[in-house]
Amino acid sequence: MKIVFAEIAKETRFEEPVAAQVLDLGYSYSASVEATVLEVTAAPIQGGCHLRGSFPYRGTMPCGRCLTPVPVSGEARFSLNYYPASAAPPREEETEVPLEETEDLYVEEDHVTPEALVTQQLYLELPEKVLCGDGCLGLCIRCGADRNRGGCSCPPEPDPRWDALRTLDHTRKE
Ligand SMILES: [Zn+2]
Ligand SMILES: [Zn+2]
């Protein structure tokens, strides 16, 4: 299924199932998001097509310190105006689009698929970083062992202040 902008002659409501997705977050991180149902209302506007809607999402993202999957969920809402790329205004300074406001998109394609719409909105919706807990100890920087599950056999990292103290002590004695 796809929403072809030019075919939207009157306000039309769609309800489309969207399969589970794995989103690449960069640095070998990825988020897994379960299947969902996208609700979207399409309407013609001057020179383009307006899409607004929402979908619930549930999934997991790796803890930013120890990589354990952390549940994430919520409701994504969007309001978008699609225009052909050829209609794009001369490039102005990048301005942040305030949340809850309609965003103007200038696209090469004449359509959008429910999958693409969900993916695009999930990237905006998902938090940049999650933690499994405030007290997460993270991974050992030497062997990669999860320090939340007990110690590894790596020697503890010396506190750099200790060296400084010893040097100070030395100077005093001499
Ligand atoms: Zn963690
Ligand atoms: Zn270790």
C-alpha cells in the first residue's frame, strides 16, 4: 500500500498495519520496534498533500552504558505537508520546527508508504539515549564484561588522584 499524493482528492482516512522494524541508530546500535497500526488522514492542500496521524510504538533500545535492551514505548503523532521537491523555497537558515506544528517536506517521490512514514517518525520519536537504570555500572573498558553482573578479572583502574597524591607526599619528605 502507498499513499500517492496526487490521488488524494478529498480527505481520506487510512488505517494500515506496519510490520516490526529494526532501526539503525549508528555506531552498531539498533532499536527493535514491534508491529503497529498507523492511522493517517490525508487531505489535498494547495500544491501538495497534508498527512496527519499517529501510531503507538513499543520496542527496545540498548542501554547507553551496558547495551542491555531497555523497553521504550509511546504514541507518535505527526502533521506533515508534502510538496514536490521542485517547489522547495530557496534554502534558508535551518530552523527547528516546534513540536506539534505542521512540518513542510519537499520530496522527490510522488508517494509515501506507511512503513516509510513510521520509520521516519520513529527516528524523531525515540530518545537519543536510554539507561537500564540510573546506577548502571556499564561495561568493563578492558574486557567488555557487564559490570552489573559482578566483577571481571581485570585489575581495578587506579584512581589518577592517587598518583598525584603520592608524588606530592614524596616532594614533602625530601
Ligand atoms: Zn545498563
Ligand atoms: Zn574486565
